[in-house]
Amino acid sequence: MIKEYYRPKTVSEAERLFAETDKKVVPLGGGSVLSRSKQDDLCVVDLQELGLNRIEAVGQKLTIGATTTLQQLLDADPIPAVLREVIKKSATLNIRNQATVAGYVVSAGGRAPLAIALMALDAQLVWHPHQNLQPIGDWFSLRRPQGFWISEIQLNLNIELSYEQIARTPMDQPILALALARWRSGRVRVVAGGFSKSPVLAFDGLEDGGVLEAVKNALSDSGDEWASTEYRMDVGQVLVRRILDKAASGL
């Protein structure tokens, strides 16, 4: 439960709160997740007054401020069409208007569509105060903060993203999701989700010839109460082929 709540108006004021070692201090963005937390005696620092909700594109580099809401991200001009569709699958309109991008990432599990896509894009988290860069995949595997709070998320717009998922309904969490990112250099990165506690990196290499086998291996122990391993392995091959066929046809 939230024991103490602060809403600092300056970065230095927020830093002083996080520096208090005798408290369990956690950052608050939109509050869509933290407000439901059952952890004991949290000291919450609301970051909404710190101007962290900007979206900026410089060249092919996109910077997303931590307290940008999912809806603000969806409405931003630089966002590619595929990523817009992924954001829509990630939350309802009411949640998108409340949830922040950093809060979504920090709390995301293996069935979070936007987290799967951002990991495929090899997005980077920037941690305050030392501007430490952390690949988003490292966050999902370690869940270890590299600073007081995430100040922004960076990604490259010059990457072709493809995304496919199956779910019981269009707005339900995916039973299986695959995101494939392709760089102009030839690098291909594939991330699977819809199971496990975090998105799973299936492939990261310089060609896509081994993607089918890599996805099959990534799903070799994916069975849970939602679907069997055999089902996900079979459907995974279908989704990969669909993604690769679309890329080959230029769609």
C-alpha cells in the first residue's frame, strides 16, 4: 500500500526523495498499475510535474519521455503505422489515457504487445540521474533499475517492424505474439510473447534464414494454461511465414 505520496515540482527535489535510503521509494507515472500495488509501505514519488512527457524525433532517433501516456504516443506523428496498431492492442482507450510508457514497460509481462515490439526494436531505457543506457531486453531479464527512474526511452525509426498475434478476441492478451524488426544493415531481431513472465528473444542475427528454426526453439517450452507447447510451435511457424511473406511482397 502507498504510505507516503510526494509530487515534486523540480528534478532536484525528486532526487532528494529517491536518495533517502531508509524508505522504499518508487516512481509514479499515470498510476494505472501502482495504485493497485499490494506492496507494504511504499513511498511514491509522482513524476508528472517534471516535464518528462515529451516526444522528440531527431533524424531517425525517437525519444519518448517517461511520463508520455500510451495515447499520446499513439497520436504522435513520428510513430510508424505498425507500432500504432500494437499500441491499440496493448490497452483500452481509458487505460491508454492514463498509463505512461515507462510505467507500462516497467510492469510489462510476457503478454504485453508494446513491450514485445519495443524489445524487437532493441529500444533503450535511459535512467536518471546518470543517463545510464539499458537495453530494454536487459530490463526484462534482470528487472534491475540502473538509476532513480526512467527519464526516457529511445528507439530507431529507421527499422522495419512487423507484428502478428493470435488472441481469443482482438483486445484480449495474446496467446502468442511475434515481432520482427529488420535493419537496413541486414540485422534481424525476433521477439516472442504471449507466455512466460517477460518477452523472449528468439533471434538476433544478420540474416533471416534461421528465423523459422529459432522461433521453433524459443517456443519449445512455452506450454501453460492458455495453450500447449505444440500449439504455439505450430502457430509460431504460421505467424513467422506470414511476416516473412509480407516483407517479401513489400506490404
